Amino acid sequence: MLAGLDRLAGWLAWPAVVAGRFGGWLYPVLALVIVFDVVGRKFFDTGSTKLQDLEWHLHGAALMLAFGFCYLRDAHVRVDLLRERLPDRTKIALELAGVVLFICPYMLLLTDMGVDFAWRAYVRGEGSLGGTGLPLRWIIKAFLPLGFALTMLAALSVGLRCIGLLLGGGRSDAAFPLALDPTQGQETQGDERAGFSRR
């Protein structure tokens, strides 16, 4: 049963991992666009609203693609004063409760609203408000529901790993399959660090 949970958790995490790594490659592209835009405006008087739109489109796309990936790495912001003092099983149970009661319902709601948001932009033919920027605003708006859906898949993956850890034992950080190993500073599989069977 634990091996089946592990496999399913891996499949659910896979889209967020791929999207997050792709989103990471958008940042060098964004940097080049910004440099080209700034140098052009400063020295050649070639400022462009389209380039400025492209900058925030790239930034928004990279950000939305990275949310699920960050959750899998346990790299999201936590505002919890008591959690670090709790036993591992309690941490795992709290993480599972957060996934079931908060993350998944909220991401499902945001995905539904984001699909409607992008669809209305497509139907209306929305473009840049100034008229001189990029057309097809629905493309960037579609990254909202995509990012929320990827985050929900990542949360389901972590939730399944939490169930496996509650059934089979292990440290709480093993729920996050891409978390950095604090002793090595390298990405490791959570189950390799803390007792979650891969058999």
C-alpha cells in the first residue's frame, strides 16, 4: 500500500516539477528582455510598450509555474510559531489537515475562477489597455488557473506522502519530495532522507 501511495504521489508531483523547472528557465529570458528594453530606452530611444508587457507576462508565467514546485520543495513561507516544537507525527498530521482543509479547496476554487477569468479575456479579445502593448491577454491570464491546478496537484502529492508517513513512520520533512537536505544543501528525495518506503 505504501509503495502504491508513493507511486501515485510521484505521478501527481510530476507536472508541478516539470512546470517549475520550465518556469525557472523563463527568468534568463526575462533578464534578457529587461536588459534589451532598458538599453534600448536609455541609449537608442527605442522604448516599447510591447517589451514592457512581455516583461510582466514572463514574470507572471514563471511565478505561476513555480508555486507547486516550491510547495514540493517545502520552500513556501510558513508563519507558524509552534510547529517546529511539535513531534514529527503531529507536524505530518497538521500538514495533511492543511492540504485537505485549506490548500486543495482553495486551489480548486481559484482554478475554477481563473478558467472563467481567462475565458472571458479570450471571448472579449482583450489586449493591452494602452492599445500599443501585446494582444491576446487571455494567454497570460490562462497561467493563473494552470498555476493553481499545478499547486493543487503538488498539495495532493504531499498529502498522500503524509498519509504514507502516518501509516509507515518517518520524519515530517519526508512529506516534501524535493526539499533541500539541510545537511548537504542538495536536492534529495524526501523518502531517501526519512523512512518512506520506495519498494
